[in-house]
Amino acid sequence: MLREGKIDGLRIDHPDGLYNPREYFERLQGIQAASRGDICDTKPYYIVAEKILTGNETLPDSWRIHGTTGYNFTNLVNGLFIDPAGERRMDRIYRAFLGKGIDFRESLSECKKLVMDRWLNSELNVLATQLNRIALADRHTCDFTLKALRDALTEVIAKFPVYRTYVTGEEVSPTDQRHITEAVNGAKARSRSTDSTVYDFIREVLLTSRAEGRPEAYQRAVIHFAMRFQQYTSALMAKGLEDTCFYRYNRLVSLNEVGGDPLHFAVSPQEFHGKIQARARDVPHEMVATSTHDSKRSEDVARESTCSRKSHLPGTINCESGASLIGRRKPSSGEPRPPIRAMNIFSTKRW
């Protein structure tokens, strides 16, 4: 349809699931050049990708697209409605409501392990088997057991800070190096084993440096593993973060949106304008969105964000007393009592 001129652009759904997203975008943008012999315009078609950016992550420079579908804009705008001075107060309310404190990062790691164990176990076993074959091909690593490799791989994936990296046989960007190193170091810090060399081996494989100077078959195995690993971490983050952890950690549910970071409590006007200026400079044709088909609670998140304000506006409930009342109310005869997490979400949505 692109070649025939029936459409001018595409919205690519979840490119992180692809083996090589950059190559895919190059093929799409190359359709017109191939048909017309025109290679001057590197982005002849308007293409945006449903890529979820984490923290200060940006799109890879090598992607021949015009930007994302707008999840980052959604969370940026939502942050303006949140009062940064209310963070400690919301922490206190949430801790008192649950009767204990919760570490979001630890909760995320636990959720990712849960998903690996129950729903993405087969894929993890495939990765561990592939890694074991690579280890067996070298006398320096052949003593690593399959269990040791699988356990270490599980910890590295649980600590992975982004949806995925974009390592190929051609390049490993400084950003990818940083993310892989952070994940491996985090996993190594949690290890109770006296021998942490298995983590060093995994890092070298993920960075493909392990393949340097090796036979061609060994190089292909290392590169293929690194690229398959990236597809797995993407799917796992989606299930572990968006579909599990975001329903367990509910300090302020308006922050629990796709592409959101519950630990980034608010966005100042200065930060907002700075990012909008960067957007105008780097991706001026990127989409904007305030609600999408993936939104957890649609555009009413702005109302939920006002719970962070010190002085409640007319017409809003006192979030602290509302949560306490709901928590104390005794269910009527035969009525099941909702779990604490459900009550907490309900309390921040009842207006």
C-alpha cells in the first residue's frame, strides 16, 4: 500500500517485539526509494512507533521514524497536575494505609520474577539453554551449570532498567552499554554466591564483546542470543510493570500509566518547558496524546493527581480520611471484603 501510494504513513505497534527494529524501519522507509530511485529523503513516509520510553530514555538516533505515539507526552502533562510538595504526605498516607513501607524497585523486581516463573517460563528456559551452549563452547566458561546460568539470567532480567536494548552485530551504543552494565551490577549485588564470574560472562555476551576474535559460529551464537534476550526483556517489562506492579504499588495511581514512573512524582513547569523545547528540536512531528487504547484509567488521571495537593480544592475528597474510612468500613453480611490494594485504588478514584 505504501508502494502504491494508497497510504502516506504508519503507526507501528510495539516495535520492541521485533528482532531488529532499526532494520525494519529502514526497510519501510526504503520502499519509496526502491520504487522511485530517490534516496535523498531518509524519511519519505510519516512513521511513528508505539515505543515506551523509561525515565530519560530517548529514541535511538538510528531509527528512521518521526517519533513515538505520545505516551511520554501523556505522562509529562499529567505531572503538571501533581504538587511536588505533596510527595512526603502521600508517602505517609500510603505507608499508614498499608501498615508498612513498600520499595517500588523491589516490588518491580518481584513482579518480573513472578511473570518469568508463571507465564514466560518457557522463553526463559530457551534463553538459558542457548546461553549454556555458548558457555560449553569455551573452556573458561564450560563449568557453569545450566541452573547457575538460568538463575543469574533471571536476576539480570529482573534488574533490567528499561524495556530493552538494541544491540546488533554491527553496534553497541553507549546507552545500551550503560543499561546492561547497570542490570548486571544490580544482579551481582544481590547474589549470595561467592563466585560472581557468571555475571561477568553474561555481561560480555549481552555486549557481544565475548564474540570478538572467536570462530564465526561462536560469534553468530553470541549475537543471536543478545538480540533474542532483548525481545524477551521487552515483553517481560510490559507484563511485569504495566500489568502487575502498577496494580500493586498504588501510592498515587495517576502515576501508574503506561510509560509512567511512580518514583518521578511531579513535573515542574521548568522541566515541562525544557522537554517541550527538546521535543520541538529533536522530534517536531512526534504524536501527542492524553489518552490511548492502553491507558489504565483514561483522562481522569488529572483528577487523581490533585490528591497530591496540600490544600484540597472544593469538590474533592480528603484522600487521607477517605482512605481511612474505606479501610475501616465493615462489609455487610455476606459481602466479601476487598483487598487492601483494591481499596486503595478505589479511595483515590472516589469523588
